[in-house]
Amino acid sequence: MREPLRLEFDKESLAREYEDFHIAAYAGNELVGILLLKPGLQKEIIKMRQVAVHDEWQGKGVGKEMVKFSEEFAYRKGFKKIELNARDTAVKFYGSLGYTIQGEMFYEVGIPHKKMYKIL
């Protein structure tokens, strides 16, 4: 996920993800999707980050299942709200899963995004 954006993965990046929850989707032994949940400064809010599904598995429900699983997981951990920064191309996907747009479009890593959230 970092490679196409020319972002580097170093020890500092890894250290920042140490307390995140890492969710993965597998087809047999093949990793086909990833998603990170990052607890925020506010105790009841968690941020969904770095959602990616392998090209060959897109459109087959993998992303939808990972998002649903992450919502249930976050709820069981006591979180009440999930926030995310959706790429402009993914806004419709998250909207179909009950996420609401908050605010105006902005750029992150050179790509247009919209902030979205869902109350659990």
C-alpha cells in the first residue's frame, strides 16, 4: 500500500503502528486484504486506516467483510465511533456501509479524500 504512493516503511513507522489493531483477510494461505484500526486520543473513537484489498480480490466482498468485522471488533473493545479518511474513489463504498461524510474534500498524500464516520 505504501509502495504505489512512494511512502517508506521504517522503524519509526512500525513503532507508530505497534498499538494498532491489524486485521487481515486470507484466501487459504494468501493474504488478500488488510485494515488497521488506530485508537485515538478520545477514548471512544477509533480510526480506520490503510484499508487495501489485492487487485484480484476487489469487488468480491473482501473489503466489505473486513469493514464489518472491524466495526464489530471495535464495538466489542468499547469504541462508539469509527472515523476514516476515504479516498474520493472509495466514498461511495463507505457510504453504502452506513458511513457519513463530514466536512469538505481535502488532500492526503496527494490524493483527494473525505472524512467519514460511523456511530457503532
